[in-house]
Amino acid sequence: MVVRVRVLVKRGSKEVETSALANSGYESDRPEVHIPLTLARKLGFELEHMRSERYSVVGAEISAYILGELEVKVVAEKPTRYVKARAVAVPGEYEVILSDALIEELGIELTRPKTGLWKLRGEEESRSSAPPEYWP
């Protein structure tokens, strides 16, 4: 199992609640979130003239489209704040994925990743992983 959390992804006046994979192996220098192209359209990103960057992943390199900025926050009983993040997209990937820098900024602590348990910084009790949500 992996850790997935419910998040609100917001761009301007458009906001979508979805499940997001908390991937500590997705390393970034600043908060970054992978947004599937279907969700990017729903959030109003212009996809016609996207630029791409090369990303190193396990054993390979891929091209990721740079979409722009948006805001992300965790859906929880305790209010959390929005964090600005750079949105990217990789064609063929259908899940929202949080980078290590964004996980940390959101205050998410992966307590038992294999079991799917996590908590927000300062909480005592761990939470169960959310079910996956795909955007094909």
C-alpha cells in the first residue's frame, strides 16, 4: 500500500477535491505537484503551448510539461493552509502526485508508508490512506 491523502487543488476560482499520492521519492527543490492532463483542463490550464523539462526518474529520463502555479491544501478536520506549488504533467500518468517538498510544506508525516498510515504534523493519531482517484 502507499499513502494517499485528500487534497483541495485550487487555481484562481476553480477548486477540485481529489486523492493525491504522497510520494517521498518524487524529489523537488520546491513544492511541486503532478496534475494529470484531464484535471489540468478542469482547472483551466492552457495546454496548447506547454513547455517541457527533462526529469530523472528511477533508471530513466522523462519529459514533464510545466503547467504553472496553483495552490494545494490537505482536507482534514483541522484547518490547513494552502501551499503554492508548481504544477507539472506527464502524459500517461493519471494520478495526482505530491513531491517531497510539497509533502513537507503541507505538514504531512508518513508514519507507516507500507501500511498507508499518515498524520499531520503535531497530531498524535495516524490516519488511514485515502482510496486512489484517477483522472484518465
